[in-house]
Amino acid sequence: MTTGAGLDTVDFNAYRTLLEGLLPAGSLCALSDAAGRIQHADETFQHSIVAKVLGRLASEPAENLRSQPKIIRVRIAPHAWLAAPLRGEDKQTLGYLWACVPVAEDSKAVGRRLVAVASVLAQTIRLTARLDGLSAELAERCEELNLVLHTEDQVSAFAEGQHALDELVRNCHDYLGVRFAALLMRDKGILIAHDNNGSDAAAMPARQRDALRTTIYDRVSQTADAVLINDPRDPLLAEFRACRLLATPIFDGKTGVIGMLAISNDAEQREFSDNDKNLLRVMAQKAVKIVQVGYDSLTGLVNREAFEFLVGQQLNDAQQRATEHSVLFLDIDQLQLINDTVAHDAGDGVIKSLAALLQRAVRDADVVARLGGDEFGVLLVGCPMQRAEEIAAELRTNIAALVVPWAERSLSVTVSVGVAPVDSGTETAQAAVAAAELACDVAKELGKNRVHSYQPTDTRLLKRHHEMDAAGQIQMALHQDRFELYGQSIEALDEAGAPLHVEALLRMKGDDGELVSPAVFLPAAKRYHMMPAVDRWVVTRAVRFLNEHGAQFGAGRGLLAINLSGQSLSEPSFRTFLEERLAELKVPLERICFEITETAVVSDLKRARAFITELKSRGCKFALDDFGSGLSSFGYLRSLPVDYLKIDGSLVREIAEDPIAASMVAAVQQVAQVMHLKTVAEFVENDAIRAMAKKMGVSFAQGYAIGRPQPLDSFVLAQVVRLELAASR
């Protein structure tokens, strides 16, 4: 409490009236502060006496002052001057209550009365000061509460997050009434500041910006705790004019300190307190919640959405000012091998090391992003394609030389890099990133560990464009239920009047309602790992179809072949899905035959064998599709409990004219007979091929010579009629 605090708010007239009733007639009264400055006084009260009495008091030794009497009495005839000290919370003197009485009327009783009134007055002043303090503290808490409540931390998009961070810093400045507030996330390239002049970080003097980024940030990062400096002479504040500083770290819970939030006051303003420190910690936690949207949790880099937003900003610049920028898309070659053979943590270590390398290699103005599990993006600002290609080559070389220690191993990887421009001819940010991704895909196809640049006339890139378009159509077809099941007959060559055997084939309707060839959309579905979703649709519809046509697929009758992709086999959740769908089936499971390609089996033989064994134990049948297409076909056949071998169509279509193809089909047929397996010849396109296949002893034939695919419902009805007619002859 400062000297004289609260004296100017005292209603002295009320106390003067009280004193009139307690003091002798003709007494004069006054109220002064501890220094003798009169705050209130009767008109004829002699101010000079106050200074004289207090001057005499000031000459007393300090130890005497601590034990001053409750009243000071000085007699200067014909009056006696009495002063009762007003004591504060810590017994310090706030001021004096004065009385001038005739000497003849002076007595101990008069002094006690004056002391009593002074005591009440001092208590009133103390209470008033306390209430004022509480009021000020309440107002401060209200401002702090407003700061917390008015700072939004629930954001759903990167652009919203950038605005929210700016608002957070602005609110810290406005609500706390400080000279400036700043938020720094050095590794993310974020520096936001607001000051009393309405300036931002760009307007800060360069030396102050550098001090925030280096010495102050380093102190906060090293201590991992708030740095509170109330001494303006502290060397840490050398680049700032006389001020106080409070900076608190921003944690993300994984990589430690990722930034700091700082506020500063002029030296003549109030000191920062522990309460300020706690409040700033709350705001730092809000900053963490905001940056979680748009940033990758493992590396701290911006994610794909944020990257495309930032590319979009440079695209706007390119379209308005004809500037040139570039995008790199980097894909780690065979990271999955490290995950599978070492550990997923090892893969994460490689990703973090690669992220750090990329950040060190580019300029502050550039942006590094993690776009996917093993994919990175780099936005090179103000960088034309030719220079971007050189940078991409340098990055590829540096990454190939990177060694990541892990346990007792040294891990290394390579990357494939795609380069694409961001200029006035670029349509959208997404198109720029997609073009770089397409170029990266081509780099991987050409052998990996290389750089490929996007060129609109590149046939390989055009193919990828078509696949991307097809992938988009697949997504829409799944969402809008625009797939349709067709059926193609599989005819028994060695058994007249055999039960209905049909393969379910998938067709997709385009936006215009026309059918899209499987040769167009299935490669795209495989490339973009959409086959599990497609297979789920097929299985669901196939089960529904079987339940609706139970009469044709009852016990001992009919077989529906359903294709399953290798991607679905390798997805653990797909088996659970399949078991749930099969549980809904109202016909025996023996009426289903799952077809799996030879390629899918070879890619993960152990998993495929377990999958086949499990479902066969429940009654399902299995066919190995495209058999004979690989050199290792016979090597793994003995370990697979399949029922049918579907001989690869590239061999079958040549058997009537090519002796080598015929001998290869004959070899497959001979092995199948020894193993008691049925065979199916695919691509039987004419009667000559059909006759040759039958002569070789092939069990079934499938192809245009047998029947063309048609919608499954109408196909079944037609086949039922055909079989009934054949049986009646």
C-alpha cells in the first residue's frame, strides 16, 4: 500500500462532525499524509505547524520511530497540537489525524478520543484500499477470463487455425494490456506478433526478431519452463528497450518444446507475476490445440491439407504477379520393408530423420510437409522448374547418403521425387500437388531412387491422369451405388447337364450412365488401394443375390464364383467382414467359390494359405485364377488347398495354333489330374479352342465362345431355362 493511499477518498466531513462532539469547543482539525501534505483541514488550521512537528519527528533515530506513541503532542501556547498516526496493514504510517485544542483543555482524555477516531479512520482507509485492490484484481481476473473465453481453439481446417493463432496473440496483447505479444514456432516457420502500434511481426526490428528466434527461444527451450524477467537490465533483453518479459514454452506432448508464447511490458509498467505465468501457460495449451489441426504429430510438419492451402497462396501470387514456384513430391522407396523386417518404430525414426533433413535443406520461405505415411511435399517459393529439378536431385542424393542409427543397425533409404510447376497456368493447388505425385509415380515405375518432372504431354503421366480420374469415379460409384454385377457362364466340358456355374463380374456405370470397362477402373482401384472397398461391395451384393435366387443355388445345385483381390486378403479386417456376410447367407456355403489370382497368392503365400484353409473348413470352394502365368506356379501349388485351377487366358487363347502354349496347358492339366483338381480354361473365344481344351481333358471352359457377360439376374434366368431344356431332351 503506497503512502497516503486512500486518504483522498475519505469523507472528512463525517469525521469532522464526530470530532466536534468529542473535542473541546473551538478545536481545529486536519488530515495529512505521512509526509505532512494536508489532504483536508479547517480554514484556520495552521499548515506550517504540521511541517514543524513532522520535521522534529523525522530527526528521531529509526529505532525510536518504530516505537512512536499512539499520539504526538506539541504545546505552543495558547494551543496544544495533537497528531494521531493512521496505521496501515503492515503498521506503516499512512498519515495523521490532527487536532488543535486550547492548552487549558488539553488532557489525556482528549488524546484518547483523537486516537479512537484515528483508529476508526485508519480502519476505513485499510478496508477501502483492500476493496479497491480486490476490485482491481477482480477486473484483472475478468480480463483474463475474457482472454481465455474469447480465444477460440476449436478449429477444423488449417486456414482457420492460422487465423485462430493470430487472434490468440492479439487477444494476449489486448486483454493483458501489455506492450507486445508474440508466438514463435521456429521449426514450423511461425512468428506472429502484435504491439501497441498495431504492428505485426514483419514490422518488428530485425534484431528483436532475431533475439526472439535465438537467445530467448533457446532459453525457453533449454529450461522447458517459463522465463520471467522483471529486471530490464537482464542481458537477455539487450535488444529491447527497457522492458520486462515473460515467455512460456509450448509443448506438443511428443517432441517436447515446439514453440513459445511471450509478452512484454515497459519497465515502468507492473511486474509480471506467477499469475501471469499460469495464464500464459493456459494460452500456450490453446495454441497446441490449434496447431494440431494442419500439422503431423510425428514430424511436426504441416499435413496435406495445410500444404495444399499454402501452395494455393503461392498460386494466387503466381496468377496475380506471374511469379514461378515449384512443388516436389517425395515417396520413400520400400519403407514398408523396414517396418516389416525391423520395426514400425524404426520406420518412424527414418521418417523423422528425413523430415529433419528436408527442413535443414530448404530456405525459411519454403515449406516442408508430410503428405502421407511415407510421402513428403516441398513447396519451393519463387523457384522455377529448372532450379527445382536441381534441388530435387540434390535432395535425392543427400537422402540416399543419410544413415539412421537404430539399435545395432544402420538404416538407409532412397526416395523417388516428382517435380511440378506452380505458375499462372496451374489450375488449382490440388492439381499442382497431384501433378507432382503423378511424376513421382512415374519415377518409381522407372526404377525408383530418381527424379521425374511433370510434362503435360508425357504418355506415362497421361495414363496416371486417367487412373486418377477413374479412382474418383470409383469413389462416386461406391457412394452412389453405381456398380452392377454381371455373370459369365462357366461350361462343363466333361459332364453333360452339369449344375449352373457362373462367375460374378463387376461393371461400373459412369456419370452418363454408360458402362465403364473393368480394364479402365480396376487398375486404378488396385493402384490407389481401393480394391478392399470394391470387394466389400461385390461380396455384399453377391450374398444378397444368392439369398434371392436360392432355388437355383440350393443344395447340390449351382456355383457362384466371386473374385477377391490380394489387397483384401492382406487386410485383417476383411476376413471379419467376410465372415459377417457369410453368416447372412441362406444357401449352403458350398455354393460359393472364391477366385484368387496367382499373383495375390505368391505375394503372401502364408496369409493366403491360412485364409483359404479357414474358409474351406466352413464349406467354401476356391479357385486359383490366372494359373500358369508365373514361373513358380507349380512350386507353391502343393501347399494350397484349392478346388479349381483357372488356366491363364494368355496360354489358352493360343492352344489351337501354338504347340508351346498347348503343351503348357497340357502340363497344367496333367498336374491338376494328379492332384484331383478341376481345371477351367479362360478366354475360350472360338470353337477350335473349346474343342482343343476338351480334348486335353480340361474340366470347364469360359469365354465368348461359351457366353458373353450379361446382368447377373437375367443371366441366371436364361441359364436355368437352357439347363431345363437340355435336361428334357
